[in-house]
Amino acid sequence: MPRMPHTPLAMAVLKLLDEYSMHPYEMQQVVRDRHLDSVFRLKSGSLYHTVERLEQAGLIESLETNREGRRPERTVYAITEAGRDEFHAWLRQMLAIPAQEFPQFAAALASIVHFKTEEVAQLLLHRALLLEAELAAGERTLRGLQEEERISRIHLVEFEYGQALRRAELGLVRSLVREIKDGTLDGLAEWRAYHKARDAADSEQQRKETDV
């Protein structure tokens, strides 16, 4: 039996089918209606591929295929008992055990010494401005969902998690910018010395090429 894909998209499919049977197009609609698209990205091609793999793994099954008017045929899927057991076990693990993730920003931070301090400060400042805008937009969305659409907090905790991550990241970015600018960042002298040596080497190389 094929192995179940442990991806956010597979989690989304199993989550939705654990509630009730539906076809993939409806899954996309539900995600949009519940404002879950910041957590689950249900692109059509990837979604149908994931549905196919889950069915092959015996975790979901097709119930019926129907057609409305001139619309393409749509297959309704349901979660199987094995799928529900797998989904619940996976969900328990994800809730209880921190996962080792590899975010792009962390990879970029590991490489900041390849740019000069002034450029890094400017890039991080730009990121801080974008994070501030995202936080403000998120707060407006959160208030609207709670006040206008009357959505209870239990259905918005994943949104709060995203906001918490942005606040933490913004705090780190602001701190780095401040310490680079006021010269208090530990290791700053070595960082600048590294680029001073590189500039000197580049200048010497250019002089030799000019002499030739």
C-alpha cells in the first residue's frame, strides 16, 4: 500500500473529510470561506494529486461522481476508518511534539555576513515594514471575523498563531537592525573586517587586471 503523504495539503484533505464528505472543488471553497488559505494552500493540481495518493493509500474513498449542468464531473470523497485513525494519530503528534522546520528566513539569517552590514540593515528594515503591514492587516481581519462574521476564537487559533510568529519575527528583526546601526551586535567587528579584506582583495585583483 502506498505511503500517505504527510504534507499540509494531505492534512487539509483529511481534516475536511473528517467533517463530512465532499468533492475537491468544495474543499477549495470551504478553505476560502473559513479563511484557512493562510494555513492550507489548495492549488487544484496539487490538491487532485494529493486526493489520488490518499485514495491509493486507502485513507479516503470515492463515493459517487455527479455532474451539475455543463460543469465537469465531480467525485465526492469520504474518509475511511483507517484514514480517520491515521489523521487523528498524526494530529496528536503535530499538536504535542515540536517539529524541526526549515524556514527560508532562518537560512537567509545564517548567510547575512555575505552582505555588508549597511545593506543587511536596509534589507531587514524593509522586511520590518512589511511585517508591520501584515500584522496590521491581520489584526483587522481578525477583528472582522470575530465581530462581523461572529466566528468564535476556537476557529481562529491558527490565525493567532500566525500573528504571534510575525510579532516574534518583527521583534528579532528590529533588534538586529538596531544593534547593527548602533554597533552593539556581537561579532560586528569581525563581520566588517571580513568585508574590508574582501574589498582589498578585489581592488588588488582589479589592479592586476588593469596592469595586464
